[in-house]
Amino acid sequence: MLTAVKQSGVALSYASDNLRSNKEVVLAAVKQDGMALRYVLGKLTSDREIVLTAVNQTQYAIPFICPDFFKLLKTEEQNEQLSYTLAIQEQQIIGLKQQNEALRAELAEQVQQIQQAQQIQDNALRAELAEQAQQIQQEQQTQDNALRAELAEQVQQIQQAQQIQQAQQRQDNALRAELAEQVQQIEQTQQIQQAQQEQYEQLREASDRQNEELRTELDAVRQTQDKQYAEYEQLQENVESLSNANYSGLNHDANE
């Protein structure tokens, strides 16, 4: 039968129903004569390849096109429109991913800058405190040396003044006054050290507060990223739901 329809497409009218619904036989028939489209049976009446082949062979085959074919064309146009919409949504999703990546990179850079600035502040504070401690040690050493020298001189004076009672009394009074002044200076030095220690504690508390604020900001950024990711997941679910709905619609139309 295939040989017969290749020689005369209308010979399909004498074929059995099985052959008139066989795509290979039908396609050979409409290639030879588009008018053979009138004898096609089953789903092949709306087959895109067969219909277009028949119409290309002769325009007189148009009246024999099955109405389902035009519904199929309309469905394909809707599918193309849906594919275009899905492509746009996919581009939007890609853009959203790129924005998220850029935001993460920017946040990472800001965190690094903050860490570097904090490290610089810490180093400067440590250097300043070390310098102050060194100055205090040097001052204490100088005072200690001066005190030792002075005490040695006073001892020498006391030894020399043992023979002179009045001179010894005056020297004792002067020594007591001088020692009281030195004690006052030592107390002042201790107060300065205590004030510096309090200043260091205040600076450390300020640094801790800055760290806490930074953690709060980072938590807010993470929450924003989680919300964006949830929106992205919801968008994907919407796209899948739309795809499944369209696929079910196509199957429904095809069954009809």
C-alpha cells in the first residue's frame, strides 16, 4: 500500500482504517497528493507535519483540515507565550541571584574593612598604652633613682650631723617634709595609673559595644538574605505550579 500511495495519494481512500491512521503511509500519500488529507483518520488529522505537507502540496487541501489542528496551533502559540514568560522569569531569578551575590561580596568587603579598622584602632591603643606604661616605668625608675640618691645623701647628712643636735633636728624635719612630698607624688602617680586603667576599660567597653552593633547589623543582613532566598524559593514554586498547570491543560486538550 505504501508503494501505491507514493504513486497516487488518493489511493489512500482504498486503504484499511489502520493504514489510514499510519503516519508513514499517510505522509507518503499527502506528499504525492495533498487532497489525500480527506481520507486520513485518527489523530493524524491534526498532525502538524501531515497537515502542513498536504497544504504545501496543494492549497485545495485546506478545507479538509481538522478543526482540532487549529486548536493545536493556538495551544502551541500559548505554549510559546508561556515559554517566553518563563524565560523572562528565569532571567529575573538569575538577576536576583546576581544581586544576592553582589550584596554578599559587598557585605564581606564591609566586614573586612571594619575588622581592619578595628585592628588598626586596637594596635594604636595597644601602642599608646605600651608607650604610657613605658613612660610611667621610666618616671618611676627616675624617681626611684633620685629617691635612692637622696636617701643616701640624707643618710650621709644624718651621719655627719650626729655631732650637732640642732642641725640634726633641722635636717630631720626637712627630711620628713621631703618624704611627705615624695609620698604625695607617689600617690599622685598611682592615681594617674588608676585613671589610665579606667580609661583603658572605657575604651575596651566602647570597642565591645561597636562589636555588638556590628553583630546586630550582620544579623539584620542575614535575615534580609534569608527573606530574599525564601522569596526566590516561592517564585520557583510558582513557576513550577504554572508549568504543571499548563502541562495538565495541554493533556486535557489533547484528551478532548
